Amino acid sequence: LFDESKKVTESDAYKNAKKEDKELYDTTISNARLLLLNNDAKLSEIDQLKSLISTALRNIGYNQSVEVKTDIEKLIADLNKLVNENKELTEK
């Protein structure tokens, strides 16, 4: 997550984006980081963040190249893994 967000914030699209769009992206990534640290994350929260990340990237006009899509998919996989780990813990 940290590497992916660094790529975005160093991009021309991010640098040239409107202030409110950059703030939305920054807040969304910050919330995603917190969620990854939260062992009680709910699937609905993770799904909402996935959608917000996509929206934030679209709003800043970030070109989601193959590399970026792969990075986003990695973040989504990490979030899904967290959900599965939480399910296993609650089922025990």
C-alpha cells in the first residue's frame, strides 16, 4: 500500500489534480492503512474502501496502467486476506 500510494502521489496527475481531489485520495489511503491494521474490519468496510480508492484515483485523473492495476489488485487482495483472517478468528 505504501509503495502504491507513493507512485500515485509522485505522478503528474496527482500533482496537477484539484486540492479537494488530492485530499480525498490522501484520506482514502490513510483510512485503508488504518483498516489494514484493524483486526475487526468488516467486509462491507473493505468493499467501501475499494470503491473509494477507485473513485479517488479516477478523480485525480490517474492513469491506471497495468502496473497500477496490479498494485491496486494487490491492495484488494491484502484487504480480502484480512477479511478471511477475521472470519477464521471469529469462527474459532
